[in-house]
Amino acid sequence: KRVGPDAKIGIVSGEATASNLNAWIGFMQKTAEEKYPDLTLLSPQYAGGTAERAAQISGDLMTANPDLKAIIAVASSTCPGVAQAIETAGKVGQVIGTGYCSPNTARSYLKSGAFGFTVLWDPAKLGYLTVWAGKQLIDGTPFQAENEVPTFNEPVAYDAETGILLLGPPAVFTADNVDNYDF
């Protein structure tokens, strides 16, 4: 929505061997292919878990692709580097940064405009769901397609094929709400 249906977008991830990060990238690629066929997602670049390397990669992406519209940081360790590169290049408002990082990590970049928003799971809900799921397993109680979890407003879905409990929508942090969070 923020870059248009035919934009070019870079991806800066953490470790190349991180299965969770690669799964997220796979979902991005699949969604882009299905819903936005004119969108160009550049091949993921891997920063090895350091903000410094993410900044270098992001700067190189912007230099090599002057028509780049956005960079997605696919690891909390890459968010600062991506945002710093956008700021350093003077591209705030021209290249949109976003990613998966905590509000404390992203706060200054959300406020500067280098990041439009970041997303992350709610750590309290994730912790509660993890303990609840462990208790279900210990008690031998199988997960249902829809699970009523105490303190959750909505049922938690379970995908039996993949064995995944779905926490639900992520928390979205913006310049307007980031100061409401401290983690």
C-alpha cells in the first residue's frame, strides 16, 4: 500500500540458516507472487545478525537500485542497520523501512520516519500461549482447530498439518503508539 503494486523492495535478513527468518521470507515471496505480480522483491541479503552489516547491505542496495522503494528488515538485529542506512543516505520518505523488531529498538527510527512501522509478536501473549501449550501437552490434551486460551479475546487456531499454534495478529508499532510500549 505504501510503495505501490510495482515497487522494487529489498530484503535484509539475519542469518542465512535461520529457518524462522527464511520461512517469513518465503511467505513474503509467495504473497507477492500471488497478490502483487508486478512487485519486485530482490533476493534476500543476509547480514549475519549484525546491525553494522545490515547497514552496509542496505546502503549497497540503495546505491545499486536507485528505484528501490522499501527495505524489509527480517530480524530484530537488522532493523537498526536498515534504518540507519536510510537515514545516512538521506532517503527518509523516499525509501520506506519496516521490519520485525521491538519498539525499544525501533523507537527513534519510527520517530525519524526511517521506519513507517514495525511488527512483532506480543511477548506477554506469546509467553502465556507457550506455557498454556506446554501444559496441554503435559496433560495429554490435544489441540483443537480453535482453542479457547484463558486471557485471550479470540480463539487460537491450530494447524494440525504443520503442528503450529497461531498466536494471532502481530503487534504493530508506529510513531504514534511506540511510546506505549517498553520492551
